[in-house]
Amino acid sequence: MTHDSSARAVTRRGLLAGFAATTITAAPGFANAAGFLRGAGDIRRLRMYSGRTGERIDTIYWIEGEYIPEAIAEINHFMRDWRNGEVKAIDPRTIDLMTAAHNMLDTSEPYTLVSGYRSPETNAMLRRRSSGVAKNSRHMRGEAADLHLRSRSVSQMARAAMACRAGGVGKYTASDFVHMDCGPVRSWGR
């Protein structure tokens, strides 16, 4: 049996339509986090809300070992610098980290995106306002997200992300969000 790329695309679209309203309940435990990131899951879904723009996203972005370009583009647009509308490609490793941590938290509540991509101008403006903003922030490279969940504490979210051992995790308890990035494995904050 031969498969051409158009037949595969139709199959993917069909799967996306079929799964769009379905909750995926494959929630790996902390011990399975690294395996999940290496591709143990057949389907990866990301759900977020932006209080800044009022937008919501609920997309399956990875099926059977392949990223879905249209879904990744949708995530890139959603995580844009909301201050100036600039879009940058978000590193799929960051998206995977966010998804794996969310699945481990066993909640259907979407993340609230506090900050995704930041243009250099936005980052510089935020640095002038706060000492907690890095000069060479991974947000400017599309490698980081700051996230919040009402139903989970900062500590719970950070613990799930740290269990993935897939990047940096920062706890910002006073501001009620967790930073996740695909850089070196490290953690900070209280």
C-alpha cells in the first residue's frame, strides 16, 4: 500500500477534527515525564487562554511522532508579543515541556499564558520596570513561557515541570506563575 503526502494530510485533518473536542487523558506520572518528552505519547495537545488578548487555543500539535505545521503556526501566533503583534517561532521543546507538565497535573483547565514570545523592545521595557527580567531572556528567542493555573499552585506546576528534566523552571510565587523554557535543566525561585 502506498501513501502520498496529501492522503496523510487528510488523515491528520480528520484526526484533528475528531479529537478537537475530546479530552486526552494520557497523564504520565512524574517518573514517566522524560519518556513522554521523547515521544512516548501518540498525541500531544495544548490548551491555553490569554487574558491579554482574550484568545483561547486548544490544539493537537503532534500525532504519531510528527509535529503538525498548521498547529505549530497557530501556537506561534497565540504566543506572540501581544504588545506589538510580532510573531516568532516557539521552540517545540518548550511546547512539549508545557504539555508534559500540564498532563502530569491532571487538570482540564487550560494554562493562562502570562508571557510567551517577547520582542527585544518589549523585553527592554520590562527590564526597565523590573529587576527580574533577564537581559538575554529566552522569551526573546521563542524558547520560554510564563504560565498560570487557578487550580494548581506555583509549587505544584513547578514540580511537574522540573520532573520533566527538559529545561529551566522558575517559580514566581508572588506573581503567581511558573516560567518554563527549553534551555539547560535548572530551577530557581521560591
